[in-house]
Amino acid sequence: MNTATATSLAPRNGFALFFQSLFHEGRGLAFPCDAKGEVDIDVLSDRARTNYFYARAVVGREYAVPAVVASALH
């Protein structure tokens, strides 16, 4: 997640659910989650929530299957 374009939110329990772009290396979307990859959509901003639902909807077309990654702060 070095140069990833990510939704910037405080990590939840030190993990992020990362959707890697299929077309732009090093870019993607990241959302705070727990160790199981569960995102609490109630804590996301409206824009982040929209991006999260979009990323989920286009897995395999624009984004890779998401991965749970340890936050840099973890």
C-alpha cells in the first residue's frame, strides 16, 4: 500500500481492507476494518461509503479481490 490512493480514515484495530486497482499499479482504495476484513460502514463518511460500495461492486472489473492488510500504524 506504499503509494496507494486510499480513503484516509483512522485504522480500526490496525487493519485496512485494500482494493488494488487492476489498471493502475500502486493505486487502490483502503477502508478501516477489523482482522476479519469487516468494515463498519456506519463510521465511514458519505464519500468513503460510496467508494466502498463502488469498489465492492466492481471487483474483478476495476479492482482485485480485496485483501486485509496491517496498517502502517499497527
